Amino acid sequence: MRRLLVVALLLALPAAAQNFPERAPRILGGFAGGGTSDIVNPILAESAATSFGIRPVVEVRTGANGFIATAEAVRSPADGHTIVQCSTGLLTISPELSGANMAVDPGRDLIPIANFAHSTQVMVVAARSPHRSLTEFLAAARPQPGTLTCASAGIGAVSQLSGARVEQLAGVQMVHVPYRGAAPGVLDVMAGRTDTIITNLGDVAAQVRAGEMRLLAFADGVGSAAHPGVAQVGDVVAGYAESGWFGFCAPRGMPDAIVARWAKAILVATQDATTQRRLNDNGLVPRYEAPAAFQQTIVADRAIWREVIRVAGIRAE
């Protein structure tokens, strides 16, 4: 059935797109192994091999909060043979940070292909933490401004802005503790050196299963069937709901027919049972959005984070 679907999609495309790819395409990623971002590209590459008849090559170019990989994509020919993973932070936060040293302008130099995966965001504490619920955590934070700490994956990361948004809506004040990525931040929360972090479920799923960390709340308004009874941040903090996502972009100038070819490959991937299982196992949910819908998501989320950044006075360092 999957092969019939792929054939039908191909027949609907112009001849130029049907001849693509002429060689193995590249999927660029900007973050080192160990994080959720690094998991996404190999999952798409394996599924896209069915659509293209050849497996895309995954290349990792780390540095500058994902902009090293993005710059490499922008420098590449816009012939469809190079795309780059574009996360929430890259497309909606970094462009709004005053002082950010961006090698490229995402809004000018990239075009959205499709969204691929929704990242379930969670707020966690160490298993030994005295705070057993979000209500208890906020009740402890309110009378002690600047006492409790909130880790993040770095200045301008989604995790920092998520914590800032909780502060703004809940009327609390925490001390922001930035790390070089989510993994070291999670380790310090687990060890009790930092009080909490809001991050991808995939970043903490193993620790939660092992009883080393406790879920205080889901931040995305959806939750997970694997963790029934866990509250939503929005249940306690009125107006709060946010999630991360992982989509893919192309260098501006890529022909529409090739963009459509990639978008259809991503659609087929999100409908594949094996891909769905692999994403779910890593705290992700398939979330296909075609180019126009993905662009709308980018615009809407960028407006949300712009206001959070303004109120919090967050600047790039």
C-alpha cells in the first residue's frame, strides 16, 4: 500500500521533479548527538529512502545554535539535494533576539518545506525534589523570588523562554541557569543542583521511567497516554500552552516542484507506522504541515516568543 501511495504521488508531479534526486540528497542537522533534534533526521532519512529510491545522507554541522548547518544549507545549490532541519528556536526565537549573531536570516534565506514532528514539552524536577506538583512548586516560588532555579539549553533556547513564560503568567521569579544544551541541564536537575527545566519529553523520558525524575506537568496542552494523571501547565497557569516542533527548510530558490517532492516524502513518513513508533519512542508525535501551513505556524509562534523576549528583556550573549 505504501509503494502504491508513493507511485501515485510521483505521477502527480512535473517531470523535472520526477527525475529528482540525481544523487543522494543531504539532510543537515545543527546539533550534536544526545538531544531530541539529533534523533529526527535519521528517522526521516530512513523513511525518505522509500520515496526517493535512495537514502538521504544525514550530516551534522554543529555550532552557533544551529546556524552553522543552516549557513551550509543556504550556501548549497537550491536544487533539492540539500535541506536542513529547522526547529522552533532557529525559526521563531533567534531572529527575535537582540544581539544575535546569525550567519543567515531564516526568513530571507530559507523557505519552509514541511513540519515533521511535534515535541511534547514537560516541566520536570528531580525525584528527590520536595515539589510533587506544579501547584506546590509555584506556591514555593511566589514568596521567595529568585530562590528557585530553572535550567535551560542556553540563552535563547526554547527551554529558557518556556521558563520565562511561566514566570510571566504565574507571577513568579526564578533564576535562569543556562547550559550548553539540554543534556547537561537535565543532569543537574536530576542531581538536585538546579530545581527544574522545561524541555522535550524525549530528553527526560528515560530518567522519568527510571524513577530519577518527576514530571510536574505537560506544557503542550496535549499530554501523553503513557503518563496519565500528569497535569498541564495550562491547568495551573492560565493562558499557558506551547510546544516545540521539528520541520525542514530549503535554501531559497528551490523549485516549487522539488519542494513539493520533499513535502510529499515527509507526509508519507508521518503516515508510516514504523516512523510513528520511532518518533513516539523518543517523546515526539508526527505532525505534518504542508509549506503554507508550516509558514503560518512559524509566523504565529514567532509572535508569541517575540512578546516573551520583550517582557523578559532577553538578549543574545
